[in-house]
Amino acid sequence: METSPQFRLIVAVVISSLIAFRSYKRKSLDLSGGIAGFLVMTIHFTAGFRYGALLLVFFLTSSKLTKVGEDKKRRVDVEFKEGGQRNWVQVLCNGGIASVLVVIACTLTGWQDKCLDSKQSETVTALIGGIIGHYACCNGDTWSSELGVLSDAQPRLITTLKPVKKGTNGGVTNAGLLAALAAGTTVGVTFLIFGFFTASCASDVALKQLLVIPVSALAGLCGSLIDSVLGATIQFSGFCSVRNKVSLKEHM
């Protein structure tokens, strides 16, 4: 089902306005985050409905999971923020790169949705793959962080495998890693399902689209692992004896 960019722009503005306003009212985004979210979401939906779907799946599931087990997270994290409210910096960190890739890809395709087919255009396929990989990694990192900390299992530092306290940067659990795989898979399935309605693929190419799911699952896992390695090597993790919680900021 092909749609014109003008039609998608109208739909994009309506959907983005409603979601940005709802997210602001529910404190998932602050005012700056709501404005940035509106712009990023409008770009995605105007480029193509399945790009918008990828962004929505990431944002909505992440916002929901941030609020799961808040009492337990509050006991573990000294810097726990009620509701996980995000600002414009966090919105652009999660959606800025994908927005650039979306615009470039759609400029090359004349703002029409295309299948992943390297024979047709290796550049476009690479750009679309980058968009999928971006959200799979972001989703994997978020799901593993939000669900891994709720696990009763003892986290282990990814670089040494030694037990660490919950909330420590670089700490991983089996539950967190499985959550990352599930998060990546969710992104891949979303792209595949919406592609059935927005892009026409030849039969041989359509079968190849199924590879998006396992690749997205691995991207989700890699996103979580990379974040954990960076957390273990370049981020500070201390322990606040007063509050009996892990502190992620060094206090002088």
C-alpha cells in the first residue's frame, strides 16, 4: 500500500502531536523531550509508517518498562528518577541518528518504502539496516537495563564475571541478556509485519526479509553487551553507605 509523502506528513503530525502530548502529561517526557519527540516522530512517520512503527515500539515499550518495578528500582538506584522522565538530549540520543538515516534513505528512494534488497540498491539496504540496527540496539540496552535490575540473580561484571551489587555499571544477568534478545526480536518483527503493508517485494526477496528477525535479535544483544562493556570500563560505580545503594556519580 503506497502512500504519498504529503499524506504521511498529515498523519505524522496528528500521531506525533497526540503521543508527545500524552507522554508529557504522563511524565514520560518533559517539555523539551516532548518537542524533540514530536519532531523526531514526525520525520519517521513522514518517511514511512514502518519507520514510525520502529520508533513507537522502542519508545512505548521503554517508557512502560521504566515504570515496571519502580519500588524495587528505587531501593537499588540512588539516582532513580520517578517515571523515568526523558528530556530532549535523551530523545535525540535515542532517535537523532536514526532520523538522519531515515531522511537520507528516503531521499534516495524518492520517499517510497523499499524492501531490503541489495541487488536493487546496496546503499539503501545498508541505510535501512542501520535504522533497524539502531533501534534494536537501543531497545536491547533499555530492556536489559530495566528488566535485568529486577532479577533476583546476582549480577556479574561483564569484564571479569565477578559478582557485583545490583545497579553497578557493567553488571549483567541472564535475565537481562534474554531481555535484550527479546527486545531486538521485537524490533525485527515490527519491521517485518509493517513491511507487508507498506512495501511490495518480489517472492524471492520477501523470503529474505525474514532474516531481519535473527539479525535484529543479535543487534539487541550486542547493544546491551556494548553498553555493559562501556559501563564497566569508563563509567564510575561506587557505593553510598549512607543510603545503602549503588551510586553512579563520584562524590568528592
